[in-house]
Amino acid sequence: MYFDRFDICEAYFLALSHCHGGQWSREYARLCKLGQYFRPAPSLSVDTLSDNARVIYDNACARMLSGAA
């Protein structure tokens, strides 16, 4: 895994979209804040992520689903 801002934004956009706990959750608030400066392509999905972004996505989802986020 290496630092790439675009990979991080894509991975976190998807992770926050898939793992938030509802409209009043902290993850949903982060997703809204991310949406202020990042507009993903309509075709963005887990399958279109780069290998680096996929690792970031998997780690983010694991943290959010375990409650450590």
C-alpha cells in the first residue's frame, strides 16, 4: 500500500457509502464532507478500484465494521 490521494478518496468514498450506520452516524457525516470536494465517476465501484485503493477500501471497511473508526 502506498500514498495516493486519488486512491484514498475513491476507497473512502465507497467504504463510507457501504459501511455507514445511517444518516446520523459519524461515517455518514464524513461521507458528506468528502462529497464536498470529491466527485466520483458514475462508474466507480469496488471492481474498478486499483489494487492500492482496494487494500485501502478493505482496511477502511474492516475498521468501520469493527467499530474502531
